[in-house]
Amino acid sequence: MANENLTKAKSAKNDEFYTQYHDIEKEINAYLDYDPNVFVGKTILLPCDDPEWSNFTKFFAQNFERLRLKKLISTSYAPESKKSSNYQPTLFEINDPKFDTKKSIVNGKIFTLTQDNTGDGKIDVNDLEWTYLEGDGDFRSKEIKKLRDESDIIITNPPFSLFREFLAWVNEVNKKFVVVGSMNAITYKEVFYQIKKNKIWLGVKSTSKAMFFKTSDFEYAKRVSSERPEGSWWRNIEGEIHIGINNSCWYTNIDHGKRHQPLKLMTIADNIKFSKHKEIRGNKYQEYDNYNAIEVPFTDAIPSDYKGAMGVPISFLDKYSPEQFEILGSDTDIKEGKIPFLVKKDWQGKIDRGYINGKRLYSRIFIRNKVSQ
């Protein structure tokens, strides 16, 4: 259902999904637990944002002093560029002397925070200054690229349909980042390559739990609210519709403690005897038809004493510790000398990918245990 929802969002270009404050708070606090100085003296850019609605802007503005930031920059995308039919400027904008009816529609906005402007002795959300951007606020524009180059860390929930392009945009200048994305992005070659090389990794939030995002497209929210029962993939949170996406996660290159916690594993013999999974208990681990590796369909069934290659689900990355495991490749890495597709022949003798012993598999990552017993 989550994948179906994500597909609908892509096809409708309904990318205005706003991350909840407590999800941002939990994620950022985990980086602080690992390194209390990680944001000290840094300029943070929040692109692809809507500063007047965004919880990213609220969180970092309210915690400006606690994080000891140097500067906060947040930019939005112009309503006309988003083809938003229900756009209404906020009272905040209308009541400001800078308000311009035309610019409100065709220009993005930039909010900045560096100092105490109200004179109340603290730097917080009330000290944000804003103006209209020269352009529409597209992150690919020269205007936003200049802000990217000025910043130290980029944090946002980029449009789902542009995730691949956005991550490449960040990596052009080798910036630190924390961004929300779909687990499906792991299968993108350019993303997986960086994960394999330990240049990026998953954030702290568990991939087994859904994230709920507020949507500003009320017609879309109204439609989906009638299609699914509450509690499955939409929720009414304080009178506002939030869309649930089960396979959402954080991608980052900022270190955190979770990625250095080793998995507690059982031996092959103990897994076969005690595993809670019927595919494992009482059975031997299956081998691939065309690659020297065993199939491990569940992360908690990885054997502690197997020294060879193992195929595991992409959700394994939620538990991945680079000190414990080496990532060898994936089932979509088909270049010569690399790991091939998992294959079987159909009744006509044609090769069909993604099977083991006649059973279709989901995507697989191949790993090796560095510390096998």
C-alpha cells in the first residue's frame, strides 16, 4: 500500500509532503548524541522547503542556540512553478510590507537566521528574516546552487520524484546532508555505489516503522482519505491529513551511533534449530543458481559463523555496521566481474531473473561477515 501511495504521488507530481516535527527532532538528536558538536558553527541549508509551513525551519530556528549554528537558510519553491491551484498567501506574508501579489506566486522565498533581531535576548523562530528570491526557488537554479555552495550541511525532504537528481546535486560539492527518501532509492545504481563505499548510509529511524507526512494538497488528501481506512496509510492528526509511507527512511553521511552497533547473531546450527522463520527452521540455507552465496531472507537469520557471501534483503541496511559486515554488491550489478542477477530458466529455456529454486525474490544485497566465528 505504501508503494502504491508513493507511485500515485509521483504520477500526480504531488510532492508537497511535510515531515512531522517529532520525526525531525528524533533524527537530529541522534546525531547530537553521537557528536554534540556536529552542528557547531555550521551553516545549514533547507532547500525544497516551504519555510512558512515546514517543520524543518521551525526545528532548526527554535534550536539555533542549542545547536550553536552559524546561519540557517531555508528556501521555498514558487506556487506557480508547483502549479498549485489552491495557493493562498499566508497572513504572515500579506501583513509584511514586502508583500508583492505577483512575486508571491512566481517567486520563491528565502528565510535566513543569524542573530537576535527582536531584542529579546535569544535567537529563535521569531528572528527569521525573509525576502523573495530572484527566481522560482528550484534547487537546480544558479541562485540556489550558490546557497548550496555557501552551506555546510543540507537537510530536507526533497520531492520524491526528484530524489535521484537531488542527491546528485548535493554530491556535486561533497556536502554533509540528512535527507528523507524512499527505501527503493537503495536500488539506484548511483545510490547503492555510495552505500557500498560507505560514503552514505541510512539514518537512525527504523525502516520498519512508517513515517507520516502532512500533505498540502487538500483534494488529494480528501480522495485518499476515502480510499483507505484510518490507521493503514493515512491519519487525521490534529485535524490535518497525513499520508503514511512505510518504506520511507533517512539518508545521510553524518555519523551516528546506531551504525556502529553490531547485530547479535546465531550460528547456522542454532538458526536451523531455533529460528522463528519457517523458511529457516528445520531447513538448510539455500544456495543461488549462478552465484556462490547463500540466500538469507531475513536480517535476523544471518548466521554468525558463515564466512562466504550472503544475499540479504535491502532492509538489512537498517542494521548495517561497517565494522561487522562488508557489502560486496547487489543483484542489479551486472557488469562483467561483478555480481550477476539471480536467474532461472523458464519452460522455454529463457533466462528469467530474480528467482531462487523457482521462488521469486525481492531485491538482494550481497554481504560478507567480517567477524564470523
